[in-house]
Amino acid sequence: MSNFKQKFDEYRQLIDKSLRNYLDEPCFDEKIVYEAMAYAFTGGGKRIRPLLTLEFCRLCGGNIADALPFACAIEMIHCYSLVHDDLPCMDDDVLRRGKPSCHIAYGEAYALLAGDGLLTLAFETMLKKYDGSAVLPQNAARAALELAKQAGHCGMIGGQTVDIASEGKDIGLDTLKLMHSLKTGALISAACKIGCIIAGADDKKISSAERYAKNIGLAFQITDDVLDAIGNTEQLGKTVGSDENKNKTTFVSLLGVEKSLEQADKLTQKAKGELEIFGEDSEFLCELADYLAKRDK
Ligand code: GRG
């Protein structure tokens, strides 16, 4: 096993365990939304966003334990977005992470509430006081503000809005890039920047982390489009071919598979260039950029 794979798996295990711990026991007998929230956490997510937060924090000299609540908050928001995205009024998908989507398992109303519950739990988790935490209150507030902005109507929700407004229309590459920079890129940006913020890094490092995020975010989405076009449902744990079935404009429909992969590669190289400021210790993030562009799930 290469070092990369080992570190990736260690981070994932830490994140999986911590997510569970941040979800306190339900405060009354009716546990269904609590269970739906726990369900939405589990089932083989790659945990890319929280992993980025932890690694950027470490690279900037911070303590991983201090970044953990923030990393998990980002994953909670990601999980909520997947639950809501799968609802019949959105993408109407029945399979997520190899399991029935949350609304298939718990019904639409509870899935909606579970998504809302995860969104609010994210802010509770970031703003709670943890024994021994060395995070400065101003850095915690800055991180929470960053996540609120990137997840909101000028970020991820904005991307989803562009997506819905584009349905049934022929959109060009610029609109497609805008949509994905918001829908996928905003949360990835938040993840990278927040890792730096928690470690108290300077603005130069935060800006480099943001540019790294923008490039891997777009490469990640291009790969997602390619996987939807030529991947396999079992491997991916979600329905493939859904973009074509829904007549969606994608990088593959505009550029074809080969050119899309070339673009993903260029963006990955650019992302890696942004790591120079972090020194030689940034090898893991270099390999992560490659992994994201070449992944098969
Ligand atoms: C709030 C309804 C609503 C939507 C927000 C982010 C988003 C917009 C919707 C989620 C669905 C989606 C396909 C987004 C594109 C980004 C993407 C490829 C998400 C999947 O992320 P991975 O591959 O998933 O990191 P895992 O399962 O590994 O966590």
C-alpha cells in the first residue's frame, strides 16, 4: 500500500468516527430524523472535502484535532446537499453511495428534515466549545462565515439554481463552468481555505489554497461527467447515464470524453503548481489532485 492510500484511509476512518460522535443522541423518543441523518452520513462517501481541511490545516502548522469539527461540518453540508439533490423535486435519484437514497429509505418529508438537520448540525458542530481546542475565536468565526458563504445562494445553492434554470436549454462552456464552480467548487474551496484559517495561516497561503481548490474542483466535476458517461453503476454506487437521460449539458456532451480528460489533466497540473508555497510536505495534496482526476468512483 502506498503512503498516499494509507494516509487517505486513516483520514477517512478518523472522519467517519468523528461524524458519528458529533451527532448527539436524540433528545426525545421519535428518532426517525436522527436515524435518517446518521444514514446520510454513512455508506462509503470518499470524504474528500473534510480530508482537504485536515491536510491543509496540518500543512499550515495547525493541529488536526482542532480542524476536525470544521472538517466534519463541511462533510455534513455535503451530505445534506446529496440528500436534497436526490429528492424527486431535484434530481430524483434512487441510489446514492450504493444504497437507496435517503428519501427512498425514510420518505420525502423525513429526508427533507434530515437535510435541514445536517445543515444546522454543521454550524452547531463548528461553534461548540471543545475541551483543549486551541482555535482562536476569531478564526472559528471566520471559518464559519466562509462555510456559510460558500454553501449559500452565492455558492453551492447558487450553482444548483443555475443548474435548475439551465434545464432544457442549450448552455455553453462558460455557463457550465460557472455552474460547477459554484455547485461543486464552492464547498471544495471552503474546505481548503478553512483548513488554513484554523491553522492561522497568512492570506497568501489561503489564496493559494483557494486556487488549488478551484482547479481540483473543476477537474473533479469533469471526471464526474466522464464517469457518468462511461462509468459503471455498481462501482460508482449511483445511477450512471443520468446526465444523458435527463438531457443535461455536461463537459462530455460539449467536448467529448477525450478532450474532457485533457482538460481535467491541465487543471490538475495547475492545481499542483499552487502547492509550491506549502513546500515539499505537500506531496499528499499533489497525489490527491491526481487521484481526483483519475478516480473510478
Ligand atoms: C442543496 C439541493 C442542493 C443541491 C446543492 C452539491 C449539490 C448542489 C448537489 C449534490 C449533487 C451533485 C451531483 C453535485 C455535484 C458534485 C458532486 C460530484 C458530488 C458528489 O461528491 P463526491 O463524489 O461524493 O465527493 P461522495 O459520495 O464520495 O461524498
